[in-house]
Amino acid sequence: MSAWPNLVSLVFGIIAWIVPIFNMSRYDERSRNWTTLSMVSISACAISLFFQTLSFYERVKAEDWTALKDTVSVIASVPAILLIGTITLNVITLYVYRKRAA
């Protein structure tokens, strides 16, 4: 079994959280492409969740039931944390930039 889906998922998950933080740090520069960066963040989160599902699929296909039993709580909770964190960061970014436009 390969670990590459988990590594790719981790990289895209980190990107999903770093992009909105970077986006908010550029607030003073009057960034015009903040919506594009928010879409990049949400897309990175979706790609990360896809690779988590792919990792789960590979374990099922290999019939590695012991590994599934040991990791099912993490497989269920980490993507939820990633999704909630990404949505929260992007909503904060939306609030910051919408406040500027008002």
C-alpha cells in the first residue's frame, strides 16, 4: 500500500489553510484578486478530501480491515476539521474584504 494519497492530501490541506491566511495578510495592499485566492483555497480543500477518499478506497481494495479499524476515527474527523477550518478562514476573508468595500 502506498502513502502518496495521504501525502498529497496533506499538501493540499495545508495549501487550503495557507491561501486564505496569505489573502488576509495582503489586505492592506488592496488586493483585487481575493476571490480567486478564495476559490483556490476551496479547490485545494476539495482536492485534499478527494485524496483522503482515494486513500480510504485503496485500503478497502487491499482488504486491509485492521488498518481501517485502527484509522477510521481519524479518517472521519480530520477531513471534517479541514473542511470546517477552510470554510471558516474563507468566511473571515469574505467578511474582511466585504467590509473594505462598504
